[in-house]
Amino acid sequence: MPEETFVIAGASLAGAKAAETLREEGFAGRVLLVGDEIERPYERPPLSKGFLLGKEAREKAHVHEADWYDKHDVELRLGTSVASIDRDAHEVRLSTKEPVGYGRLLLATGASVRTLEVPGSKLQGIHYLRTMADSAALKQALAHGGRRVVVAGAGWIGLETAAAARSYGNDVTIIEPEPAPLHAAMGPELGGMFADLHREHGVDLRLDQGVAGFWGAGQVSAVVTSGGAEVPADVVIVGIGARPNTALAEEAGLEVSDGILVDQSLRTSDPDIFAAGDVANAYHPLLGRRIRVEHWANALNGGPAAARAMLGQDVVYDRIPYFFSDQYDLGMEMSGVAAPGEYDEVVYRGDRASREFIAFWLSGGRVVAGMNVNVWDVTGDVQALIRSGRPVDAARLADPGTPLADLA
């Protein structure tokens, strides 16, 4: 396809890996990668982990070296976005007003943070974490220590940024409306473990209450909870989730519902338009339903899968959702989906008291998710158990003497 132009909307990890795969697979046409940030494509985990903690240089987060795009004849347009799509004409219009025809189009537009729309929400000192610039600003606010930090939300971003704030010597309070951290992601038992972890590291964790507003004269000075308490704050971090950036797809008439709807090949309702990463709500053949995954691994693997599908290859994207987190001395990896209502039993293997164990979520005796905590090199076996779909004996699953590979 030497004359064809492939446009990638979103210079994200998914978009950059898609461009890389197009070249690796021999596509010789024009590849245009468009991103509205001024930073070249980067990975997001360091923003709440290594980079925020001051342990990793900014450059380490980038997907490619600065000269990679020129060397591989990928046109990288930064500070630019795709403003509209004309599906009939097979043309996009950039924010610069430039029209660009396409043979195939990939939407990797990602997600945007959910914001708190409460009194005082525009005060200085209130931080959200989505971009490299956000992380750099937050690191500057935390790095000197001795500040009063309030974190709104005990999800992954909230917990990781709370741990980073404590590592710099700040006082930290977390405000969370659910009865436990990560309640929706893994239930009360494991959420309780993360609550204990943070309390042991000096975090004031206030559950079953939300944020009602902020006080301050220009600069935030306190957070008001839904229970009426005022919590002093020099820095506020809001981590209450993200919403998929679907406006471009909606305006083009593509099917959208909690993300851009795509099939198992990551193709949208238009056969020449694909979507990958945070924005894609994809049919997952193994799970038998749609799922939208915001984690790093989905962008890492989904971009290449979409690129191959754009090239006409037979693609079935059925990766097991995967996530990892590091907080204080706890490292964990999670595979699968453990949402409320999707499991009926949790089985543990190892020592929960010392936080060296594997937790398995089961539905009808089948493993649907697994999390290894300070136990390593088992992700492949955990994912094999999930993929097998076979019932397992809970006693053998809990027995460290029974190899996981034997159960799968």
C-alpha cells in the first residue's frame, strides 16, 4: 500500500506503538501521528510512580528516542489534534485547518480526568494527574516535604500519589466515599489491605465520605468533607477516575457507549476506522462481553493489534487485562477483572499477614482474576488459569505446594 495514508489521532502509547508496528509490518505509505500535547509520546505509569518519586528521568518515560520518528518516516505533529472526521470523503481536518485524506484511521484519543465540580474547585494548589506536565507540577509541590496533602479518591492514582507524598515527608489525608480503597476494583477484603498499608505509613484515611468543597483565598487551604469536617490542605490531589475522549468519534457518527465501540479486531462501526487504548470499548471474546480497559498494558498491546488489523491481518485482540502498582514496600500485579458481581469467592495462597500472597477471584469455581502481592514471576500462570476457563479445586489453588501450572 505505498500510496496510502494512515492517520493516527492521539500521540499516546497506543498511537506510538501502532505507528511502530505499521513500519515493522512493512507498511510503506504515509504515517501521520497527531497529538495535542507538546511532549512526544510517553508511557503514563511513571507519572504516578518513578518520575513522580524522583527515581526516574523524564526521558525514561518516552516511548521512542527523539529521532526515532524521523528515522522511520513517521510524521509526528505535536501540539495538534484531529478536529473532525469526514467519513464519506475519507478525510480528517486538523486543528491547524489542514485537511488530510486517509485510507485507514486509528483513534487513540485516550481519556481525560474526571473533575470535582464543587465550591472552590478552581483554587490554586488543586492537582489532577494525567499528563507529564501534571506530574512535573505535582512533584514540585510535594518534593520539599512538610506540607499538608489531601488526596480525594482512594483508587490507584489516589493511593500511588499518596504513597509518593508520604515518601517526601508530607502529611497525607485520603478522603474516599466508598467503605474501602479500591472497593469497586477488588472488593472489601483486598481494599482493606490497602487501607491498612497506608495507615501503617501514617496516612489519615477517611472512608465513607466525599469532598463537598474547598476553602481558600486564591490558594486552597482546606478541604470540606461531605460530613462537614474541614481538613487543612496546602496541596490537593484529585484522583476520581477518567472518562474516554469520545467527542471526535461521536461527531463523526461512530457508535459510542462508555468509549468507542469496537469489535474483537478493534474496528469501529466504520470499517476503515479503528480505536485502541483507553478510549476503546472492545468486545472481548474470552469474556464474552465488552470491556474498556484504562491500564498501561492495554495501550501497549492494543496499539499494535489495531495496526495489524488496519493492514488487513486477521486480528483477535483477547489479552487478559493486566495492571501493576508499587506503594511503599508493596508491589503487586493484577490480571483479569474482579468487579463486584463478577465473582463469588476469593481464595488466598501464601501469607496474607506479611503481604506475600496471591489472591484469586473465582466465579462458579473458575478463576476470573488474580493478584500477586510481593510474589513474582507468576503472572503467566495466573493468566493461564483465567484463560483456561476450567473449574479449579479451591484447596489446591490455596496450597503453595501445588504448582499453578498444574491447575491450568
